[in-house]
Amino acid sequence: MLTDQNIIDAARLIRAGGLVAFPTETVYGLGANALDAVAVAGVFEVKGRPRFDPLIVHLAEPEQLMDVARSVPPLAMKLIDKFWPGPLSLVLDKQPSIPDIVTAGLSSVAIRCPAHDLARRLIQAAGVPIAAPSANRFGAVSPTTARHVVEQFGDEVPLVLDGGPCRIGLESTVVSFVDSPDGRPTLLRPGGITREEIERVVGTLKIRMHEEAQPASPGQLLRHYAPETRLVLSADGFCTGSSAVKVGLLSFQRPTSPAGFAAIEVLSEQGCLREAAANLFAALRRLDAQGLDFIVARPVPEVDLGHAIMDRLRRAAAR
């Protein structure tokens, strides 16, 4: 059972330059003191993450924003007032106190205030902002339970705070307010806050979700969120060419023709996109553990959270 002492111990470890895995409403994060370049280097080392892929800095309260950002445009403030704490990351010009390793050398930084009470208590107790990507090997399926983190890293991560399953199950939406001459924000990654919700607050977004050479935020690489088993995105039918091939199915709702699949995972019996998002990564992990030859993923409707789910599936299927 999680106690206040666990949080105190985790905060002490963060301040000492160590790593802590902790829950957010999106996925579990692997955190380090965002002001300590050596500590942040440990995150990249443990994950096997390339240094050109920037991290997100997590705050306990929106009022801490100016500790890490140089300025906040009015439209960004509108999004903060509406969606923070919550699964929305904003890319803003950074303060000099944020080390270059956090931002991959960029002059901007992605920032969010998570809506998970345990995450915010940890950041508050540590007394420093925490830089944290998802707590998994780079490019692999994101963790939505503490057990996923332990299975992935074992003793490499000295402390994992168990806050139960993540409520949303998809990473935060990332919106940038830099490099925009007309002041219009840019969607860099769909996530837990839908594009439609954001556009109701700030108007039409520009879209830039693929950036291989110099990503402006996490989640922009072509291949990401991928199980070890090959994943194929297919709207209907599959052909293996051999009855000996073991195929798994990832389906939005219960399939009408389940025959031929060695394992089936249903994201939402009721066809609820929010439930499907929360179940996505755990379902992929279960299929990945079945010793399958490949996984067939059926598309979900591309509305609301469906955009973020399909973004993850397309990146997982990319070769």
C-alpha cells in the first residue's frame, strides 16, 4: 500500500539525482529532476532513448509555469485555464534554467501539469519540476500500470510508485506555440485532450505530427509505441498463406467473425473511444506476450479520441 513515506522517499531520490517511475492520468512516467542535466541523462540511458528526442517537463501547479517558460501567449493561457491540470502539454520558449539535454538543444520546452494526485504530490514534495517520458524502452508500448514498468526495467529503476491503472491510457496531447509567425498554435501529437476540444477554445490548429530529423516534442517519430510482434493495420480480412501462422486480433468492438485468430483483444465492448484509449496499450502488451507471428489491428473511428488511437496504431505498424 502506498504511503506518504513512499512519496517522501521518491522525492528525496529525485532531489539526489535518481530516477523514479510514477503514475499520471495518461501513462506511467520515468522521472528525473528537470534542472539536473546529469540526472536527466540517466533517463535517456535507461530508456535507450536518442538524445534528439526531447522530454516533457511536469509541474505540480500551473502557477509554476514561469519557472520553466519565458513567456506564455494569450491563447496558451486560455488552454491552461481550460485543461490544466490535465493531459495537455504546451511547447513554449524555455527558461535558461532548463538544461539543453531536456529539450534536445531546442530553445523551447514541452510542459504540462498532470491531473494525477500522486504525480502532483511527488513533484510538490521534490520541490523541482520533473522531466519524464513514458517509463518504457524507447519506441516500445507505453506502460499503464506499475507492473508494466517493473516488467520492462526490473531493478534498473530503483523506485516505482504504484498509483493503479492510468485513467486515460494515452499520452498527452502536445500543442506548440513557437515558430508560428501568425500566432496560430500547432498540433504536434494527438492525445488525451482531443483536437476538437482544443479548437473550441483557440480556433483552428495547424498540424505537424511527423518530424524525424529534429522532433519538437515526444511522439513525432514515424515508428513508436510498437510491440515486439509485428503489427499490421487492416480494415478487413487477413491472409497468412499458412495455417501454422499464429495471428492475434486487436479489435475496437467484438468481431463478428473471430475464427482464425489465435488471440483476440477487444478495446471496448460498447464501442466507447474513451474506454478503448484506456485499454489500448495494455491490450497490445497482452497480445505481444502470446508468442504470435503478427497482430492485426482493426481501425477505430477517427473522431475525438479516435484520432489519438489511430496515431498510435499507425506508428506501431510503421516499418
